[in-house]
Amino acid sequence: MKKLWAGRFLEASSELLERFNASLPFDKALYFEDIKGSKAHAKMLAKQEIITAKECEEILAGLEKVLGEIEQGEFVFKIADEDIHMAIEARLTELVGASGKKLHTARSRNDQVAVDFRMFVLRKNEEIRAQILELMETILEIASKHTATLMPGMTHLQHAQPVSFGFHMNAYACMFKRDVERLEDSHKRHNYCPLGSAALAGTPYPTDREFLAKELGFLAPTLNAMDSVSDRDFALDLLYDIAMVMMHISRLAEEMVLWSSYEFKFITLSDAYSTGSSIMPQKKNPDVPELLRGKSGRVYGNLLSLLTVMKGLPLAYNKDTQEDKEGVMDSVETAQISLAILKEALKSATINAKAMEEACKRGHLTATDLADFLVRSCEVPFREAHHITGQVVAYAESKGKDISELSEAEILGIDSRIKAGVKEVLSLKNSMNARNSLGGTSSAQTKAQIKTLHAWLKKRLK
Ligand code: ARG
């Protein structure tokens, strides 16, 4: 079979070249965008009287048929066609004959792949955003139920101060909110149509790029043809945006691994989202959060790969760019399944409020509150307050208790400067609610954060 570009070639391609050169095995995922782009191009050619209305109709009907064949699984993908663009054009010409051969007028595969891949990336950007919004809804649902659930807030993975579990979950909602905003920014930045740039320099035909942009749902055409066919920033932005999402997912996943361990027992993962051990019958393993944590590796790799591919390329199109697709498709797939399973794993997990509260009784979490009380209510300078608090901690340790468990009488006996009412201050709940500064962990502030996040979500969910 003669290739579409083989006019000047005397010998057939080697089988090895075909396997090396072809992108069809992976760029067939662009079939939908390729057909959409070709339909718009055909309409533009007819509108500009570059082809006739009849030819356009034949092309459109043929493309519709090709689309059906692909979606029904009837389309025969032949490696010799090299890529999805030529595979579809070849089939179209088989189906409709002469008019099919006119579709590629005033177009090159360079602007064709640029528009196809950009539309694919923008579509995936939207899908991923929608999934993050759903995940945020789940997180906020959990947070709403736990605005008063005590857990040890940590720094250095050491008990620091009591916080509410809802407050802790809100922190993740804030990260995912930024991820959505980052994707929105990328979408806006790249929502311009490269089709009509042709090979690198534009085209002598009287085309209408404004029409193409509008027809394909872009804001406007891109500005410079040379940039348009060589630019892959849109793909890199998506790769970076996904790397950030996966980094956030990995941090939450790490906490889920810790929380579901015997040492913490803060959550219990549902059986549906846990796995067993092949040798230890008693085990229930957090494979889902572990894999979520591990998946960040490949998406960081995909970002770095494409940055490296692009860094030394002279203008304009180079075949190196064909290496842009697999990494993006892998990152997209990874992000989409990760977002879906994280949402389900969270939804189905049991939150063990009792265990979280018990954990708050280890580590003297309210020591700062005691020092603050001595300064504010007992007129003790901070350095001395720090010292007295240390003595109270030492006393509690000697009794095998947490300072929040000492009685008022016990505390008053430690230093004469400590005033009555101190017990109140040492309570875990009071300590948490005392942190009522804007953005703090008190139940009131936690609820206010949820309200703000909900309002933000509402603007985006239809
Ligand atoms: N399969 C190619 C790619 O993905 C399409 C563009 C080919 N253009 C060319 N001049 N060889 O980049």
C-alpha cells in the first residue's frame, strides 16, 4: 500500500521503520478530536469556496461514518498508516473517493496534530477538574461531620496542639481548590486554535482561521503559525498541574496509611478498598493509599520527560514532538483513576473519633495553653510561665498522666502562682476552640472554612 506522502519515494518503508516511526498505537486516542478538527476544516474550506459544498457534504458524511466505525470497534488500524491523521484520511478517501483527497488542502499534519492534541488536553483538563470538585465535596462532607472531633495536630509528626479533624480535612480541600484554579488558568491560557497554521508558515489559500476557532470552541486563533505548530506548553502545563494534584493526593494518602495503622487507628479503611496478604491471614493492607502515594513518581517523570524532549528543539515542528503523547495520556489516566478511587476510599472509610481523642491525651497538647494562661491570667512573665508549665508536665509524667487529665487541686499544688480556673484551660476541647483566630481550628472557624469552600464549589458545580 502506497503511503499518503510517498510521491517521491521509490522504495517501500522497512517494517522496522514503520514500527519505530508510527504513533498510531497511541495517537488513536485522538480520533475524536481528529474528526472534529477535520469537520471544521472541511466546513471552512467550503465556506471559503476552496472546495464545493457538495465535496464538503461528502467529506462530513464520510467522517461521520469513520467515527462510527471507530466507536463500534470496526475500524481497522494499520500501522502502515503511521498515525491517526493519515489513518482517518485514508479510510475517508476509501469511503468517499475524490472529495476525500481534498480535505488536506490548506492544512498540514503539523497544525492538525497541534489542534487535535490541544483539544484533547483541554477536554481532559475539564474532566480532571470535575473529578477534583467531586473529591472536594466528599472531603467537605467528612469535614462537616467532624468540626468538633478532636485529633492531635502535629508538627514534625509529633503531637503539637489539638485540632478538629474537620479542620485537618479542610487543609486538603484548600490544596485541591488551588489545583482546580491552576487547571482553570491553564485552560484559559491555551484555549486558542492553532489550526490553519499549516506546516509552519501559514497558507496561500484564503482560509478563515477565526471561523475555525469558533467552530471548534476556542476563544480565538493563535497568533503566530510557527509558534503554533511547535508549541507544547499546553501539554506541559497539564503535566505540571497533574503533578501537583498527585503530590497533594500523595500527602493525603500518606496520612491514610499512617492513620489506618495499629499505632494510630484514626481511620479504618473499608474492606472494599483494602487488600489482604498472601501469607499473613490476619492482615488488611492499605494498598490503595500506598499506590496513590506511589503514583506521583510516574507523573513527575512524565513532566520531566516532555520538558527534556522540548528543550533543544529548533523551530518549527520536529518529529521529537511525537513523544509528547504517551506521557500526557499516562498522567491523565493516572490522575483520573486516582481521583476516583481516593474519593471512594475516603467515602467508605470509618473515622474513629474516639481513638483520635485518646491520642490527644498523649503528648501534653495543651501545654501552650497553660503557659498562655499563666501569662494572661496570673501575671507571670512568659519565660517563667514556660518553666512552670515544664514543672506541671514533669508532675503529670511522674503520675503517668497527660496534663489534660490532672485535677485542678493537683495543678494548683505545683506552683503558688497558678490561679484557679486552670483546669478549664487544659481541656482539649477548650484548647481547640480557643484557637478561634481567622483560619484557626475552633469549631466555629472550621465551619466558616467549610462554608467558604462550599460557596466556592457551588459556583463551579452545575
Ligand atoms: N504523528 C505526528 C506527531 O504526533 C503527526 C505530525 C507529523 N508531522 C510531520 N511533519 N511528520 O507528531
